[in-house]
Amino acid sequence: MRKLILALAAVTALAVAGPAGAATKTINIFGSAFSPKSATITQGDTVTWVNKDNANHQVLADKGQFVSPILRHNQSYSFTFNAAGTYTYKDELNPKRLTGTIIVKGLPPTLTLAASSQYVVYGDKVTLSGVVSNHKGGEQVTIYYQPYPQPNLIQRVSLLTAADGTYSFIVAPQIATSYQAAWKGTYATPTSVQVQPKLTIGRNNGWIIHAAAGVSAGVSFNGRAVQFQRLNTATGQWVTLRKVLLNSRSSFRVIVKLPKGLNQLRVTMSVNQAGAGFLGAVSSVVKWRQLT
């Protein structure tokens, strides 16, 4: 029996380190008792036994979950408890006199939440995803959202995790929005998505400029300024052809004379003009060949 225990010790003494933030509990071994005889720790914590006695001792779990080599004076043995439960153990060299108990509490529930992008153009979609700490399927996760300047969270949806404990949900924020997820009374770290107004350029008896964002939320860019620009291919710089103010429909028609040949055009809006809850924006580049 002694040879078997020693052989097992060569394997189990190499305990895997616990997760970041895990604690270490020290139990001293004396000739009369383990001190403390009973200890309560959290899943992922490590227990270190230190032999303070002049005699040899050997720590052995009653169900064989862990076993130390024979410990001489001041030698130690550590084991990381990765599963919740109650573990009873003894000193194999003094099994009737030295016994102890380790109570391992399960980790509190946690979950993660991340967005596939932190910056979007109005109308684009974002995937929110995360995982619950028990990695089980069928767990109910609730997702909340808080659009600017709403002071409180609003429930968006409740969904069930996949078989591996993961979950995902697609959203299309209209304005800067913070998202939150909850499971079993605990909340994930919030994640935020910033929104750029969507600027477009079209042509109909002149150039039609339009800015869109948060229409359903009652957002209007009436009176906001945008820059209608053309790329100077010689210098590589964008030159503002006209600064215009958008009307009540968040649009404007501008007539400008363009030089003959290929022109590259765009519209920009500064963050100050976009206003609270929005980032500055740049439209896609439109190419237009002026014939005369």
C-alpha cells in the first residue's frame, strides 16, 4: 500500500495552478492535528500543507483525489481544488489521530459579453456574444440596452445558451448604445457601440446630400453642417467645395461646377455637427466623370 501511495504522489504533487485571482490556504501539520482541521475555500483555490512537526507525515484524501509524498520537517505539498465539494483526508502515517476536511464552494456565476464591432455606421448590424461560466446549454441570458441619453437599462431579449454555454444576438444600434447581459443574478461587464451617421450622395439636377441616423428615435440633423468635398489628385488632399446646412429632412441639394474629367466626391460631418450620441462621419466616395 505504501509503495502505491508513493507512486501516486509523483503524479498528483504536480498540481495545476488555479485561475487568476485564486487564493492559497495554508494548513500546518503538527504531531497532534492539522491546523486548521477544517478549512473552507473557493473552487480554483489551492491548499498548501506544511509539516511543522519533527516526524514525517503524508496527506491522503479519503477518496484518493490527492496524495502527497512523505513530508519531512518544513516540507510542503500543494493541491488545487478545481471542483466544488467536501473532501475529507488524513495523515496516512497517522490515520486515526490526524484527520481533516476541506470544503470547496463553487465559483459564483459569471458571464462575458462582447460586441463584434465597437464602431458602426447607422444601419449596420452588430453581433453581441458571450458565454456563461458553467458552459451549459439551456441557460437563460437576458440582454439589456441603454441608448444615449436613456438613464436606465431596457430589456431587449431573453435567450437560451447553446450546448457549450455560448449565446449571441444581433442588434442594429441607432445611436451610441451600451449593452448589458445578465444570468442568475449576475451581470457581465457592459459593452458600448458608437454610431456614425450614414452620409450618402446622389445626383438629381445637382448633388443630393443626405444624412441618416436614429430616425425612429426622433433624431434630426436639421441645421447641421456638412462638407461637400472633392479629391485633389495632384496633392492627394480633400478640398471642400461647399459647406451646406441640412434641411428638416436631413438633406440638401447643392449645385457646383466640377472640372472636366474624373472627379472623386464625398461628404463629411464633424463630431460637433453630428451632436451628442454620434461620432463624426465620412460618406463613401462617389466617382463622377464630368464630360464638359
